[in-house]
Amino acid sequence: MSLALETTALSKHFGGIYAANNVFLRVESGARHALIGPNGAGKTTIINLLTGVLRPSAGRIMLKGRDITNLAPHRRVQLGVARTFQINQLFGAFTPIETIGLAVSERMGSGGDWWRVAGSKPSVDSQIVEILERFHLTDVMLESAATLPYGKQRLLEIALAIACRPQVLLLDEPAAGVPEEERHEILASVVALPKDVTVLFIEHDMDLVFSFADRISVLVNGALFAEGSPQEVSRDERVKAVYLGEDAADE
Amino acid sequence: MSAPAYPILIASVAQYLGRRARWRSAEYAFWAIAAATLVLLPGKHLILTEIAILGLFALSLDLLLGFSGIISLGHAAFFGLGAYAAGLFAKHGLISEPVLALLASGLLAALLGFATSFLVLRGSDLTRLMVTLGVSLILRELANRFDGLTGGADGLQGITIAPLLARFAFDIGGHTGYLYSMAVLFVLFVVARRIIYSPFGLSLGAVKGNPLRASAVGISVNARLVTIYTIAAAYAGIAGALLTQTTQFCSLDVLSFERSADLLIVLILGGTGYLYGGLIGAILFKLVQDWLAAVTPQYWQFWLGLVLVAIVLMGRERMGAWFAAARSLIRRE
Amino acid sequence: MLTILVDGIAYGMLLFVLACGLSVTLGLMNLINLAHGVFAMAGGYAAVVLVNRLGMPFAVALPLAFVVPAAIGIVMERTLYRHIYAKSHLEQVLFTIGLVFMAVATVDFVAGSQQVFIRLPKALEGQFSVFGIGIGKYRLLIIVICGLLVLGLQIVLARTRFGSQLRAAVDDPRTARGLGIDVNTVFAIAFAVSSGLAGLGGALGAEILGLDPQFPLKFMIYFLIVVAVGGTSSITGPFLASLLLGIADVAGKYYLPKLGAFVIYTIMIAVLIGRPQGLFSRGTGR
């Protein structure tokens, strides 16, 4: 099996603090790979490094064997890496139609067209509808993103990443902040992703992790602490200690 | 209740996006009135020309401020370059036909815009203010120093503009000048309108609203900003060239800080982000300025400052009601 | 060449005294105050009136050139400025430009548009001869006064309680409030001192920079350059930036007469391309 994503000795430090410390991450193609760890472990930092929002202090990042360490964020998207943010990063004034339409146009290479009216390409329109349908957003497709309820915003956030037709999808706590009743809808949309899309996701909800992931990496203080199949990780005493230790401290 | 069928949805989406770009009746009314002034107000053509030029200049800044989120305190740099270019083309007979000279001046301004666009890509609002102000002041210093070429503080003298398209001579009453300015303004406005409602324009809105997310969906933020900055510079340069061609004079004040500051006032009067703000603001600004100059010829700058302070203190919320009304007449809401 | 160095240092120190307040208000309140030069002008004109019209000694007029703008500053801060702290940078820019227009027109109306001069005491005219090189007495005085001010500022910031409150409020206003620091009072005092220093700089600089109603507009860019190059997270940043710019400007104008004025702009653009947050600041700045 080939590797969709691979990092070699990936590190990021701010002053004396290592947000990411010598991380060797290997994500297989088509995997549903979870990245877990206590708060502040550096999980979002890893995603920021993978997507190019942060530049690494050391190490390399490979996408399907291609070195993308020095590529700008938008270039990585064009190569097939898309992400969602832990806190919704939407375009508040845009409707779902405009939001998804933006991503579809960019992917099809017509995002820079300045002469024709946006929406005059039927192929774009049909793709917009297909994605909105899939994420149950057609009933709110004419409302500005800022006015949508949180659950719908979260769906839009994920739909936006999907609209980029990524080969590798990075989800940063997809169910975060979503009310209990709506979590299932979020997860269902992620489960329904095509098998050839590789998914790396951060999650705190262990039920979601164990029901969805086929591989888990545990990050503690910026370093890879443990890795393996869900069974292996759930039985690992050190992992339990790290999490239980955190729980014990909260009590 | 079952969801509508696919083809219906696709049609709805297409209709929604198409409707965004459609001309509103208020817009037709605006341009009809503007066209009417060509015939109905012959005595006012000189000041109307000033308004048209100021409106075009403000439109160019609105492309940056209102649509792309770039704040600039030195937009006069492009205006001034276009103005001097047009003056020099005419004075030294390099390009005698005014429309060609206009386009050439716009091109020069675009080149300067392109060259300096990299400076506004990074940094905070303050950095952008600084850098844009710095560029315009450098240009002003250059114009001041090389007074052999530019006439320095006395201005560029001895400009005579050849007849438009070799047929329509510029007259004292300013009728040709006004028709010319209005035509240029209208054409450039239509082009700007196409740009705004295009996929490119949509991506600008994304860049303005959330640049982080924009790059996360594959938009090359820098490339888009450089493009719109260059276009805005070209528009400003053409406005400057129009000024020189319609007044047959050009002096250092086209590069002054006051020009850039006046422009910000125009946009705060008219509102940003819906293309007509610059035009409406220009009308209001000129009327206010003329009235103030008549009332207190020497110290009208004081009252202008007071108006500015009052507007900001009054706040966007109260101005917002008026803007929302204007906007809803013109943009989809 | 030493003369140029001394001139440059004097000019730089003057720039610092004039501009450091701007750095503080930007760093502290995230306020872009383009009207900062108005306070400098106020101090300058106050000194002119006190010395030329009322016959006060220069040494007495200088502290008053601090006090008068500081008082104006407090009044304006409480009545006008505090309404725009929360507004966007664009609105702050427009608001303060409006203030500048009003101030410039007012001074023009009251005092006329010609340049004004302060009648300096005889003792300050002429030069000292150091190793056969002439060093202007007035410039030396500027260096001394400004140097003392810099030291004083450093001491206040580092050693006093107010100083640490100020630094805390600059770093993180919300947390500072949570710690019981009265951030509003800190703002008011900082603004007053900032305006006072500008006024003092205006009075000291009237001889060297030229004082007329257009002063706030003419020198706006220089203050902004100091802040942009020096950053807002320390006092030493703007200080070093001012010295760099002062020496570069004086040297540039001497050695490259046609292009001298551009040296300062070029440095600014070069710095802002390379390090948008300023040469000497840490972190991402504002």
C-alpha cells in the first residue's frame, strides 16, 4: 500500500517550545487515520504544517511521494490536500451556493475568469447542487453563512473541503461544538466519503474515533507517543495513563 | 416534504447566481440621469467633469478598499503618474491622439501598480498605509526634483490637447471634455462591474472576508491581489490622464497626500463595496466642497475635517441605514 | 563627517522624542493616530508664544511645551479619542486626518501661514570646538535633553509600578484588566505623556525642522516610518530606528543632494518588505 502522506522528522519550534517534535507520520492511501492526544499536544500544529500554514523548523513532508515541504498552501490544495478548521472558517457574507461555487470554480481552473458572470457554467452549477445535496444544505442554500445554525455551518465547512475534490482530507475536530443530535449527521457525511480519499482527522470524542478510524496516532507534547490499530492503542497502558492522568488531574 | 428534484435545484442555483449580476432598475435610473446631464445641464459641464473624474478615481480605490480589503493612503501615486504621463505625451507630441494617450497613461500607471503591489501583500493595516503613502510621497518628491521635466511647483505648462479621435476638439465650455469623461467612466464602470460579478470577483470577496480560508480552498491570494491592485492602478491613472486632458494642466498636487485623503472622504461619504459609492460620494464631496469654498474660501479645510470627524463619530451604524438602503437598490441582499 | 554624525544623532533623537508617543499609543491602544503631529505643533507654537511674546526664558518654556500639549491630550483623549478605540483602522485614519485638517486650518487662521522661529538664548548659539571640529551647541543640547528623556522613559518603564502596568496593558489589555489594572487610566496617562513628549519635541525641533501650520502633514510620514521600522513592542526599537533614520537622512542629504530625500523612504520600504513587523520588534506586531 502506498503512502498518501508521510512526514520525516517534522518539527516546529517557537522560541524554546517545540509544538511539533521530530514527528514521523505515515498515512496510508485510503486510510481513516485518527490523530489523538491531550489538549495542547500539537495536533492542529501538525495539520497547519501539513497544509503549509506554518513552515516547519525541520523535517520534510511528502504527498504521494512528492516533496511538498516548501509549497505554498494554495498549491497544496491544487495537488489534492484539503482541510477543515477546528473553528469554522467560512466566508460570513457568502451563501452556501457561493461558498461551494467558489471552491468548484477554483478546482476547475476557472476561478480566475474575470469576464463572464459567476454561475454561467452549467457544469459548475450541477456540481454545486450535488455537494449541497450530499451535505443536506439545499434548504439553506440561499442564506448567508453567518446566519446559519452552528450544525449547518459545520456541514458547510466540511462540504467546502470536499468541494476541492481532495485526495487527502484533513479534518480538525469535525464534530467540535456540534450538538449531540447533529453529530451523527456530520459523521455520516464523513463516513460516506469515497474509499480512495485518504482521511486524517483529529478528534476528542473517543466513540467517534473508535467507530471510524482504522489507524490511530497518539500525539503528546508535540511528539508521536504511540501508534497502531484501534485495538492496539486502546489496550496500550501508557496511552491510558496519559489520558487517565489528564482526567485525574481534572477531577 | 421531499426535496426538489436535481434539475430544478440546478436551475435555481443558476438563476440565483445570474440574478446577482443583473442590472437593477436603480442603476438604469442612475445612468439615465447621468446621460441626461449631457443635454440638460450645459452650464455645469465643467464641474460635472470634475465629478466624473473624481468618481472614476474613487471607483478605482473602491476596488481595493471595498472589494479586496486593501487599505491605501497613497492611491494618488497612480493618479498623478497618469496625469503627468498624459501631459507629457501631449506636450512633447509623443502621442497626440488623446484616447491613445489615455490608454498609454493607464498602462504606465498599471506598471507602477504591478511593481508596487508586492509591498501591500504582507503586513498589517499600518504597514499598508505606510508603504502606499511612502510610494506616493516618493513620486511627489521625484516630480518635484526633476522639475525640468515636470515643471516642478509651477506645474506642467503649455499642454495642448489635440482633438478627440482627430475630430472632436476640446472646447472652452467643456462639453467635449464632459462627454469624453462620461464615456470613459461608463466604459470602465461596466468593465469593473463585469469583474466584480465574475468568478474572479467572487474570489476577491473570499480573500477580503477570510484570506486564510481562501488560500485553503486553493486560491492564490497574492496573485489575485496583485491583479486587482494593478487594475485599480490603471483606473486611477486613466482618471489622472482625464484630468490633465480636460484641464490642459497638471501640477504637483495630483500627487499630494490631500488627494489620497480626499478620496477616502469620498468613499466614506458614498460607501464602499457596491461600486456606486465612489460615484455618489464624488457628487456629494464636490457639492460640499464647492459650497464650503464659497462660504469660507480660505479655511474650508477646517470644515472638511469637521465633517470627517463627525461622520466617523456618528458611526457606521447610523450611516449604515442609509448605505443599506442604497445597497439594496443595487446589490442582491 | 563628525558634524554630520552629530547632526544625524541630534535629528534622530529629536525624531524619537517626537515619535515615541505614537509607538506607545499604537502598541497600547491599537490606535493609528495620524494627528500625533498636531501635539508636536501645539508644543512648538506654545514655546513660540511663551518665549517671543511673553518673554519667558527658553528653559522655562520647554517644560511648558510639554505640559500644554499633554493637557490638550488628556482632554481630547477623554472626549474624542476614546470613542474610536474600538473602530476599524480605516475609521481611525479618517478621524485623525479630520483632526489634522481642523488643526492645520485653525493654526493657519490664528498665526498665519509663515514659518515661525523661537528666539533662542544667546548661550545656545554657535558651536563648541571639539578636536577642531565644530559641533553646534543647540544640537548638543538636543542630544543631552533627549538622551535624558530616553533614560527617564526606560527607568519609568522598567522600574516603576506604572511602567509595569503599562507594559502589561500593551501586552494583553484584557488580562491586564482582569488583574485589576485600570487600563483606562493607563491609556489616559500614556496618551497625555505621548502628547507632551511630542510637544516638547516640537518646541526643541522648531529651529531644526521648521515650524509652520503644515507641520503635522509634512512630518506625518517620518513619525510613521519610525514606528513602522522600530515596531511597537519596546522603547528601544523606535529609539534605534530613529537614530538610524536620522543619521541616514542627514548623511543622505549631504552626500547625495539630489536624491537625499529618498534615502529615508527607501529604507522604510526595504525594511517593510523584509520585516513587515519592524526591524526591532519581536513577534508579529500589529
